Amino acid sequence: MVDVVGVKFKDAGKVYYFGPGGVQVQRGDHVIVETARGLEYGTVTMGNREVPEEEIVTPLKDIVRVATEADAQKHLQNLEKRDRAMQLCQEKIDAHALEMKLVDVEYTFDNSKVVFYFTADGRVDFRELVKDLAAVFRMRIELRQIGVRDEAKMLGGVGNCGRGLCCHTWLREFEPVSIKMAKVQNLSLNPTKISGICGRLMCCLKYENDLYAKLKKGMPNTGERVKTPDGKAIVVDTNILESTVKTRLILEEASPENDNEEKLSTEFYVYDKDEIRRQNKKNNGKKGKGRGKNSGSELDQMDSETKKEIEQLMKD
């Protein structure tokens, strides 16, 4: 076990481990630490605690010192310089006619480096831009290209739920999200309904996915034939959270010999999952046919990777 202190540099940023260096700190204290970018001003999110050695990325650097009032003032001054740096950088970007979007600017605590974050559709040749910025700021310049999810995390905003974006307010790290999670939860596959303002699948699809996957085990598919206490039936709909199945009873089965069609009850019968017995666990295809009427226009709106994933799921 190793004695560590957890420090973060942004409100919803990742927590990094540092050695206490003989200093006792509490959650909420501000400290000065040394990182790969230089000295940084951070906030303690986890006081002195022992963690397994395998969770530590060596070498573990110690806390330099507890932040003083002068350190806090210097940190505020660095934040105030951000707007001016954004303006100057944007002017240089426009002057060089570069296809890039400036997102954010950060000064290291010791002013040894200034980092500019941007998004772009592809690679950008910003060598001349770096030279111009270095001449203005007279310090090391770093331009870092980020993705659209990172952009949303930095800028923030309001999600479809009406609350602040999870990634900006509390979510420390992004987790993989797939279109299959939306399917498991019986959500619409319309990209406008399951995508965040970043244009990617919403992070919240991950939150309840494990519970839905657990509850869905043993549930029949729509269109599947099952045995019920009242006889054979066809599944019309399922309610995963209530573990119930809505069906229509088969009053008369189809007979190819007599050219008779299958007759179903006009009324719906609802059963608990434990009350039915599945006959054929494979979907008979009716659900896929129904969805196919509107799926074309929705698929056209999706990026190639998501479109490929949905097409594979519909085949399965």
C-alpha cells in the first residue's frame, strides 16, 4: 500500500495521485504540484489515503507545497489572461485562414507554457501559427487538437434533460457508449434523440444499461411465440422495468392445407415474465420489418460507424 493524495485541476477533471511529501492535507485544500507540463495549481479531492501499489503510475511525484494566498492570486491572474489570449490566437488563426476552431486556453501555473485547445476536421499545419504566437507570448506554445466530446466537456452546456452536461459538471472520464445500449433500453434509434450536443451518443445511455441488460434476460422479443396460462400467444410488447409481457392469444393457428390464416384475439393479455414459457427464442422478423419502414431516413443521418453498427444489430 502507498500513501497518496488525490488532486484534480478542473471541476470535473480526472483525479491524479501525488505523494503527500510529509504534508497533511484535507479535501478542498489547494496545493502546488509538479506535472509533466510544469508547476500546476490543483485542488485536493482525496486526503491522505493508502491505495494498492498497482493503482499507482510510477514515479509518484510529491506535493510541492500547500498553496498560499499569493499562489491563489497568481492562479486567478492566469485565469484572467485567458480571454486576451483567446482573442489574440483567434486573430492569428483568421490571418492564416486555418480551418480550426479555438476552444480553450490554459496557462501553466508558473507561466512556462500556454496551451491552446482546438478542434478540426482533419490535420492542420499550424507551424506558422506557433511562430506568431511565440513572438507574442514569449513562452512555450502548445497547440492540442481535441475531439468534440472534449470540446463539450470544456465549454459546457445544457443537455436534452434540461440539466448541465454530465461531462462538464461531474463526469471525470468518458466511458465507451454504443448504439446497442439504446436498443437494450428500447429507446428510439433516431440520432437526434439519443445524441448529445457534441453530436455523439449521450453518455447517460451507459448509466442504466447494466440494469436493463440484467432485467432483459429471459424476456421474449416482439413477435415471438410463447406459451401462457391461457394458451399459445404472440408477443406484442414488453415492459422491461415491470418484467411484464403484452400478448395476443392465438385463437386458431394457420393451416396451409386448408388455406386458413392465423387468428389472434382482439384483446391484449399481460403476463409476468415468470408466467410465460418461450418456444422460439429467435425473433420471427416482424419487428425488423416494422422498423424498416422508417429506418432508412434515420440511418442516412448517422455517421458511418454508427450506421454500420445499427445495420449489424438489425441483422442479428
